[in-house]
Amino acid sequence: MDPGTSKSPDVHLNLNVRGLGVSATLGINERSNTLLSQGHQVYRLGLGQSPFPVPQVVESALQQNAWQKDYLPVMGLSELRQAVSDYLGRNEGVAFTPDNVMVGPGSKELMFILQLVYYGDLVIPTPSWVSYAPQARIVGRQVHWLPTRADNGWKLTPEALDQLCRPDPSRPRLVILNYPANPHGYSYSGDELQALAEVARRYRLILLSDEIYGELDFQATHQSIARYYPEGTIVSTGLSKWCGAGGWRLGVFAFPSGLHWLRDAMATVASETYTSVAAPIQHAAVRAFRGGVELEQYLVCSRRILHALADFQVRTLRDADIELDMPEGAFYLFPDLQPYRNALQNRGIHTNVQLCEALLEETGLATLPGQAFGRPEQELTLRMAYVDFDGARALAAADNYMPETPLDETFLRTYCLNCVTATERMVDWLRAL
């Protein structure tokens, strides 16, 4: 039989891919675009894309390097690897040599290749970003979800990590930490990171520290766990969140010297797949990672806006009896609508998937269900990405406020109205159940 006319074409699919759909974040973005094109009002709180433009100095660097056309080294442009090494030393106080920096087409691709070449279990706190576990499934790795609690900021504890490792202490494991975290924005203190590092060292774990939101820590106090466990931590970052350049697709890994075997294996796969990141993007990224006054001012204003939005939304949800702590960074909230369970059940809403469907259909709020982040289907959690506003306009306005002056509700209603309205519409909908 011609494979193209088979009655069951899925039989030709790799078993690890069967049943997987488009990434939840990309799916909600495409659905939001479709509804908007049909004339519906949609509050786009689904895709976690930075609302801010690429900083002008970085955009100018891209324009100046548009003529660059050569294939670059698989590991990345040497000037960029040096700039990343300097950036991590300057911002995080951790030492990575340029030879141990790898540039890829987004940190997402680098994470996939890491799981492809590393033979071991993947350990993920729940809730976590939507693509960690599907990537592991695609390459056939065992996934261990580690439980966390809302009253502890959904953080991985050293006790939970030790309990997992103790029965089989020599088993190879890759543990992913992401902080400030997607989907909730909470982070770790230095003491908490040090305690986790002690467990990681005891069991010789490999840590992948996903610090893509590190620059969006509201107080600019982010610390890398590589400070406390340098020999076993791979630091992951990029341009998508703090530099507003998600579509540029540039991510970086920084490896400790002792993990050169992983670095080399990943470079081998990269050489046979994507070859290298686009040359103009890499040259422009050098300017981004070198920093400077313009970029620091951009980040200060970005943090102020996101902090003010988070504060407003948390207060609004708390007023509606939803328990929610203030996040430390990023641009996400992860509320649990448990106080409204009875009222929602009376409407036939029993799962977080049904909850998000109802919110989209009845209020126009595009959100993602907790199930997409590894939470139980019956738990009434969802993720709100408060990014539906004109970031360029908001940045220009915030720059006119004195640094010590908080951005008030008038500012938010003027420059971030969709996010304000979306939160209020959710609360009104819940109260009307």
C-alpha cells in the first residue's frame, strides 16, 4: 500500500511523537490570532512573549550587520561567546570561559539537543514550562515530576530532591530549574539555591539553570545557582525575554569545564542540524550582551512596568478571595480559582482546561490551563501572561517618571489597559457565577 494513502497514517509516526500536539503556548497564540481576525475581542494572556521592543542600540546593530552572510562556527561567533562570558561574570559573578559558551537558535533548541545527547532521567518541578516534558518524551527520556506547593511559591525543595535521589543515588539525572519561573514568576533566594546545590553535589546531578527571565527580576537581585554549584550547572539564557527579541531565535548555554563532553556532543548534533544561528543576529547579539547605559535604562523601565502590573493584578485577584503571593519577576501569574470551585461546577466546569475554554468564550481572556504546566487536570489553576500592551509606548512614558516614583493605576490604565481590563473581567465573571 502507498504510505501516502494508508488508512492509518499515524502508524508511520515515531511512538514518542504520537499524541503530541502543537506547543500549548504557540497553540493559544494561533487561536487568539484567528479570533481577532474574526472580529472578536481577545485579551492575549496566553503566549509569554515580551511586550517590549528590541532596544534601539541592539536593533541598530542588526541593521549594521545585515550584510553578514557567512556560515559561522557551530559553537557561535567568537566575539559573541566572549560577550556572553563577560556578561555572566559581570551580572552573575560566575566564571565561564568563551570556549564553554554555545550559541543556538533559541534556548529551546539547545534544551532539546541537550536531552538528545544526555542519557539520563529528566527531573522537573511542577508546575514548569510547557516544553520541557514534551521534549523529553520526543527523545524517549524518563520524566520525574517533583511536587511543589503554592504556599511555598511552587519551589523545588532540597528535601524533595533528596527524597527522589536517595533510593538510587548513582542514577544519572538532569534537573531543570527555571527562575523567576514560567508559569508563576516566583524565584529563589541565595540560601534556597545554596541548599539545593548541596543536594545536587551529593548526588552529582547535572543542573540546567534556565535563567531566561533573570534580568526581569523586579528588584534586580537574581542569583545564578552556578555560584553555589559551578561544577555541575549549565546556565541557559538568551535574548527573547529581557531583550524583547523572541523572534530573533538566539539562545546560549554556558557549560562548566567538567561538562565539556556534553558541550562537544551537542556541537556534533548542531553541526548536522541547524549548523549555526543567522550571522546578522549573532553580530547584533554581541551588542546586547555587552550591555551599557542604554540597555540598563531599558531594563529598569521594563521591570518597573511589569512590577506595577503584577502588583495591580495580585491585589485585584486577592480582593476576589483568590490567594496569590506577589511574584518576584518575569510576567506571569498562576492563580488557583479553588474558592470558586462549587460555582464553577454548577456551570459544568470541572477542570482547568474547561475553565480556560469558558474564560475565552465568555470573557475573551486567552489563558493557559495548569495541566499544560504539569498540574493535575482537576486543579483550577491557570497561567496569565500580562503582556497584552504596547511595550514601546509604555517604556517611553515610564522613562518620564522619576525612578523613585511608583507607576500608579492611572499609568496602567493609560498604557497597559488590556491587562488591567482582562483581570477585572475575570474577577467580574467569577463573582457573577
